[in-house]
Amino acid sequence: MRGASSAKWVAGAIVIALAATACGGGDDDGGSKGSGKAGGTFRMGITEPVAIDPYNAQESEGILVTDNLFTGLYEPTADGKVNPALATSKKVSKDGKTWTFTIKKGTKFSNGEAVDAESFIRGWNRVAVKTAASDVAYHMAGIEGFADVQSGKAKTMTGLTAPDPYTLQVKLSAPDFEFYIKTTHTVFSPVPKVAGDAKNKAYNEAPIGNGPFKMQGKWEHNKSITLVRNDDYGLTKAHLDKVQIDILNSANGVTLEYQGFESGQYDWARMPTPQLPAAKAKYEPQGEWIQTDTNGMNYLLPITDNGPLKSAKAREAVSYAIDRDAIIKGVFQGMYTKSTTILPPVFTDVYQKDLCTSCIKQDKAKAKQLAAEAGLKPGTTIEVAYNTGAGHEEWIQAVKQQLEQVLGVKVKSTGKPFAELLADQQKPGATGMYRFAWGADYPTPDNFLYPLLDTASINKDENGKVTGDNRGRYSNKKFDDLLAQARATEDQAGRNAIYKQAEKVAMDDVALIPLWNRTQLRLANTKKFDGLKMDFHEDPNLSEITMK
Amino acid sequence: MGRYVVRRLGQLVIVVLGATMVLFACLFVLPGDPVGQIAGSDKARDPAVIEQLHKQYGLDKPLVVQYGTYVGKLVTGDLGTDYTQSRPVTEILGPKLENTAKLAVAAIVIDIVIGISVGVLAAMRRYSIWDVSATFITTLAIGVPSIVLGMIMQRVFVIELDWFPLIAGDSFEGIILPAFTLAIIDAALVAQLARSTMLEVLRADYVKTAVAKGLPRRTVLTRHIMRNSVIPVVTYLGISFGTLLGGAIITETIFNWNGIGLALIQAIQQNNNPIIVGVVTISVAVFVVLNLVVDLLYAALDPRIRLA
């Protein structure tokens, strides 16, 4: 559940390719992946992460490192599915409250310690304890005993046990048939005994893990992180010898990446928006252009319990009045794809293209008619707030013009620094619309629908401030009931069918106004590396690529 | 003299206290809880996490108490803990300060070498082709913003010609372009200043006297002309060192130079108050100390000036 400002949002990984010292070291014992050569150094750049220790790794950059240092029970695939990693089997009780995982025997941490059920329990408790103050601990909220550990009453979660060294049993406080999907998040990584608690600085800076790569030296803050292949990796071994990650400043990291790719020093790069057409024209014919809709969405977030957009018809009128195609062409140079759903297209099993009928094409007549029915009179003021400095000014301006032209309303658009915008969304009496984006932490529709739209996610405190992620204050019992029903359904296909119904309910209410998909663009050095792709976290798939 | 230094250092304490107090008050009135959201993200922090962080950073206490605690720690050289990674501010800013200092010193050296030699040359050969082109080039250099110059140099020397590394690292080549970008405007100003003061000094009676009594040209130049014309330049350089810290924000951003200018920008974007206060406190202290050094230097260069 990660929403973001453009700055961090777009912050994927950049790869600075060192003139590949094709040191032939390391025989290709990865084997199964076929013909590619082992060896090579992959240099890339990121912006400074919050943490690379699984206890608090959270954004694309931190996850890039942590995900390569650690391997958990399951792993997400780029197209929104889940593959087993260290879990050899999973079993869930009929009531959905007890999960039993068997863990692959014989795998080790890079310090030689065995990876067993205990190391998972150790890792999870380490995150959940109060003193860790982890931003990602909430992923474990469903585990029995989590509340006591969070409040400082206990040190270990009662729900975690190891009936035998390679069996992990997890008791949940409420049924959750998707718990195994959550374990794809790096916060569910196992850790060795030396990890100590979450405040262990030495480990925070140079985590010892069980992943396809291991740290060389420690995290040089604002400078670099170096990974080398873990030759004792328990699953399919990586091919690259080394990954050199430079840490660039967030103010112009994107520009540096692009310049680096142009000058041949980088293998992977984001691009500054104005350069996109030129970059596409140059690199697409050479097969070095990657364009993917990832697991994120861009919306306008209407406040549904207050102000001019309280009625669903008013929101639909707004949606009809927006010409998404024109904005994508005019502002984004055609690089985004229009979105017509709440869930991203990457969730292929539940994707219902064109579910949002008002999103498909601008319809001025319909917009006017709906506005009249909803009592959204010409001259009404609609506030639209966005965060400054993240490239939102232009399209907000376009939306403003379109709404004013079509509906005759007065749009008051306000740019604010990010922290202010968030505080504004949360405060009682918020009104109008906000620029909003969301991305999933693990591949399940629930990760969009529950936090953004369930009544329980509004979570007002005693002053009426919204503390949950449902900032639009959308509340519909039918929707809530469907989500509860989906969550209580064991079988994946059945569950997905209900999620689709729930999405339709929310879409009929226009609880969110979809704008465009999270289309990610990268330059990738496919001339030197084989199999280079963008993964679920929008990072390069380091553990799979090979030298050509 | 000793008392003068002590008094000036006493002022330093007051200025630093004043600066931190103003900043504290300003940051406090900003909306949004500094630990209320994850840095740079739409996602609100878990209430349990917020509570724990508030306790950890003392944010649950009144502002006056927070300020008191801050000042108490400041005296022992502790600048607090940052909000994103929970690392000590001194540990974060230490290496960055060193980097910025390296850059600033390199820039000052360039200022002195280029500025004074161009200025002296121009003044000695007044109205020659050297003088005219020096005036032209320095005026041009003052007019071009350093952000433009920096980006052009990066494009030409890094991307096209590949003479310098894109990411500076610790190498000597890495410092050249950023230092030059940072120095260029000041170097031009120093050149113009050196030229005009030197022309003034050249017309002074004591120089005429020195020449008239038959001192060798070299002696007149170094002992009488240079020493007298360098005083305004030193004053200017002292002040410009402070503005270099401001210029460093732009230069460090362009060249990914890991200094305190860059740290300040990022901290502002992230509401990372301890870093903001830390950078400003350090800058204020550096500025005041440098001004003191300049004043002392002034007295050393010009015996007529007595400090009291």
C-alpha cells in the first residue's frame, strides 16, 4: 500500500553500467535459466532509500536492495501473480485463520546459518515490536498477538510457531485466505541470529541475508551500495558478478540517469519528461525502450461526504467532463495509457477494461445533464488540490479548463507542498478533489480496494481527522460486505469474482475518478544484457539477467 | 585583540541561538506532522508508529521544551536525530560538510588564482586588448547563471567528450567542474574588483613616491601595490564564502555533489526538520567564524587597522 508523490513514485532504479568488466569469474551454476553467460558488473543508480534492512525497507529503491539480499516464502511476478520461493507447500485451515508453510530444507544465510522456520519467526517479531517503529509492520497486523507486540506488552507474536524446524505455523486473528500473498513483501523476510533487534545499526547498514546477492561492504550513505552474487544461494543462482548501485540526489537523479545512459555509462535509466519523445525516437528502434503499465494508478480523489461532489452523479459529471485523451496527448506526449478501472491492468485476473463508462470518452452533453440532475450548478466552486514540484501543474490546469468549460463551474486549483496536501486531505471538512496515486505492495486487488474504499479505512480520530488511507471518505455497506465476503472466500477464482463485483459497486458510485495508468518508461541496455525486464517493484530483474 | 576575539565569539553564540530559535518557530508553524507520513509518500504512517516516533523525537512535548532540549544537546555538539532514517544528524552532515568545504575551498582557490591574476593583468595593461577582453569575459561570466553554465559544462565535458566522471565520487577529476561552476561568478567579480582597486592604488601618492625614489618595479608591485589593493578583495572573498554555501545548493544538485546544500534541499522536501535546523546552524556558525577570520586578516594586512 504505497501511495506517493511523483518524486518518489517515479523513483525506480537507474542502472549505471560500468564498462562491463566481463570477468569470467563464477561458473554458470544457475544452470536452469539457459544459455546466458555468467559474470559482468551491472551499475545502477537510485536515490537514497529509507532503509535496506527488511524491517523498514519500503519504497522502490529500498525494496530493490532488500529484495536482492533476502528471499522469503513467496515472490511477486511482474504481471501480478505469486510464485513460491522458499515455501515448498502451503495449507490453510477451513476457517482461514491458520496457515502452515513448509520451508525448503538446506538453504543458508550468507554467513552459513541455516534458514529455518525460526529465522522467519525471528525476522517477523523483530519488525513487529513497538521499539522498531517500523513503517511496514502493519502488513503483519493480521497475525495473532500483533497488537500486544505493537503496544509494547509483548515481545513475540503468539500466532507464530514452529511445530518442527522446517514448518512455520501462522495463526491469524481474523480469516485471511490471501495471507500467503502478503508474504511476498520484503518485510516478511527471514533474518539470521546476528540481526539482533531493529535498532542494530551494524545490521541496518550491511544486512546479512539469504538472497541471490549479498552486500559488499556497507551502505555508503548518499554514495553507493554494492552487491555481489551469493554463490551459496539456495534457489536459482544469479548470473551477474556484481551490482554497483550509485546513490544519486533526488533533485535531478532522473536527469543524471538519462545522461548516463546517453553517454554509455548506464544500463538502465529513467528519463526527464521533456526528453521522452526524443528518447523514444532514438532508443525504441534499437530495442532499448521499455514501456509497461505497472501496478499503480492515478486518480482524482473526490471527497464523498462533503462539498460539491457528495453525490455520485456530480462525480460522474466531472468524470465525463474530463478529456483524458487530450491531456495524455497534450501534456504527457502520449506516453501514458488512459485508465478506465480502479484496479490496474497488471492484475490480469480481475481487470475489467472500460468498467468506468464515464472514463472512456469525454461526453459534454452527458456531463451537463448529470451535473444538472445532481444540482451541481454552473458557478459552483470546486476545489482541486495537488502537490507542487512534482510535475502536476500542467495537467491540473487542463482539468480545470475542461471542467470550467463543460460544466460552467469555478475550479479553484491550489498547489501545496506535499506534507501540507496530506494534512489537508485528512482534516475534517475537506472538500472538492485531490490529486491521488496508489500502488500495491503485493499483487492482490484487496490492496487497492480495502485501504482506499472500505469504511474501516476511513478511521477518524477523536478530532474527526482521517487517519486511514480512505481519504475520500467513501462508505457503502454493499461494498464493505462484498469485501468481507471476498476475504472469507478460500478459493482464488471465487474471491476474484467477488472483488470484481466490489470494484463495480465502487465504480458505479464513482468513488474514485480514474485518470491514467501508471505507465513506466525505462531505457535498458538490451545490447549487453539478456532478459532485462522491469519487475513488480519497477526495478530491473537483477537476479535473472545474463550477459550477452 | 584577544578580548576582541572573545567578544566576537560571544556574538557567535547569540547569533546561533537566535537562528535556531527563529527556525524552530518557523518549522513549528508549518502544517503537517513531520513524522505523520512516510517521507515522500501519500501513505499515512501507522498511528502506533507515529506515537512511537513522537516519543522518540520528543515531539509530544511543548515547543519550548523541545527547543530547550535541542539547545542543551547543541552545546555538547549533538544536533539530534533525523526523521527518515533515525540516524544522528552529525553523522549524516559530517561527511557532507566535509564535501561542501572541499568544494568551497576549491572554488575559493579558483577565485583567487583566476580573479587576481586576470585583474592584475588587466590593470597593468590598461585599455590593451587583454584588458578589454578581460572586461568582456568577466561581464559575460557574471551574467550567465551558474545553473546554465553548470549544465552546459556537464553536457559538453561529461556527456559528449567524456573527460570527467558523471558521478564525482572521491576522484580529483570529479571536483573540477563543480568547483569551476561554483567559482566562476565570484572569480569574475574578484577580477573586476582587483582591477579597479589596483588602478586606484597605481595613482596613489605613495606609489608615485616609491617609483620616484627608484625602488625596483617588482618591489613596488608586490610591497606597495599588491598589498594595498588586495584588502578589498580579501573582504569580498570572506563574504563570498558565505554566499558560496548558497551557490552550493545549485552546483551540488547539478553534479550530484554530496554536500550540505543538497542535504538541505532534500530535507526541506521531506519535512526533515532536524537536518534543516542542523544545516542552518552549521552555516550560520561557519559564516560568523569566517567573518571573524576576515576581520583579523584585515588587521594583519593593513597595520593601520586596530581591532578593539
